[in-house]
Amino acid sequence: MTHTDLARRMVDAANGWLDSLDDRQRSAALNPWPSDEERHRWYYTPTDHGGLPLRHMRPAQQRLAMQLVLVGRVEASSPAFLGADPAQSPLLGGHLLRPLGAAEDLARDLVHSLDDRQAAQARISPVAPVDIVSGNRPRVSDGAGFRTEHHEAVALTQAPKGIAAVDLTDDQQDQLRAVLSVFLGRIPDELAEREARKFAGNQLNGVHFAWAGGIERGDPHYYRLQGPRLLAEYDNTQRNVNHIHTVWRDPEGDFGDDVLAQHVATFHRNG
């Protein structure tokens, strides 16, 4: 399936959902173009997100809305947030349900594989931030979205913190790619493959891995991957280390802003 086919699926899914709405529902769901302030307003915390809530839809409309979510974006796939609360739940037979277990385990395996010199670069703070550092700001910028005594150590900076992929062994680089794939794998395969190609071969060298907090299971912890057009964050500190946040962002292209800016500059120069 080509990216054009995927775009058509997205358009068809959106139109199918809109066609199912009555006038009252459409008035809540639709905003005039471009509505930049609304388009950039995103939250991962419980709040009124605007638009038409799922609970105000009929079951058939909810199914159409979920189809639209699953189709995904084409030109922009970020910000892409996934969380789990609780991060793990007991199942019958002594097993655990861990929806984001791979995001935790693969990164922990990577940090455990580091030697002393590498760990000194990668482990930026003994204390983890209480949330993802970029917060829900529409633009990724320097600083941190929380208050802590280790603020400066974990604050975002244009120059990435942590250990660069070029300073990892081949096996460790493979592990870093596995961690990255957890974030890229949340979008359709065609788009995930396109994103993965941005970090193929030596293009991974500029990606940095940074860890804060303890490195054993049950310790509050945080990590991020940062590089050219990449910021992926993970934290698990709340609710006795049983509440995970993860987000994948493109600091230059979140919300498709780079594509839209190019389009406006090319086709709408005179307003």
C-alpha cells in the first residue's frame, strides 16, 4: 500500500465518520480551517479535549471514529502519546498485563548493558522527573515542564544529553533501535517504515539515549531518545511506579507544521 492509498483511507474514514453525525454533533465536532490554536491544543491528562466526546456518540459512530484513529496520519504522526495506568495489572495464573512493557524492558536492558564510562554519559540524574519533560507544550523547547531539585540535569536542551549512538557497541545500537521501534511501531507499518529509514545505518549516530532515576525494576525512572527531528520520552514514577507516559515528537514537524508551512508559502503567498 502506497502513502497515497493510506491518505485515501484516512480521508474516507474521516468522511464516513462525519457523514454519520447529526447537525448537533457536527457543530461540536467541526472547527473552521485552520483553527491553529485548537489544532495545537493537546493533552494527555484527563480534561475536556474539545470536539465531540466518544461517550456522546452512538456505538456505530464510535466504531467509525476508532477506525479513523487507527488509520493514522500521513505527513505528520506526532505528537503521538501512549500511556498506561496502571502500567501493570495481575492476570490469572500469575501473569501480568503490561501494555507498555516493551518500552520499559528494552530500555532497561540497554542501560544495564552500558559499561562505567558509557553509563556516566547516559545516566543524567539519579532522580527521575515526575512526568515527561516536554509536557503538553505544542512546541518542544529548552527547559523542563516540572519543578525538582534535579531540574537542570534533566531539562531539555537543543544539544541532546546522554550518550550518542555512535559511542555504543553494535549490539547496543541494535538495542537502541529496538527501543526506538517501540515508539515508531504505534503508527501504520507503511509510515513506521518511512520513519525508521530516517535512522537507518549511520543516521542513528546522532540519536542520544539519556536515563534518569534507578535502573532496577520498581525504581522510579525516566529516559529519552533525542536527535535530529526526534524526541521520544518515557517516564514511570507516579502511583508507586505503576503509571507510564510515553510520547514521540518531531520538534520541527509536530502537527504537520513543516508541511503546512511549505504549502502556505508555495500556494498562498498572497493570502
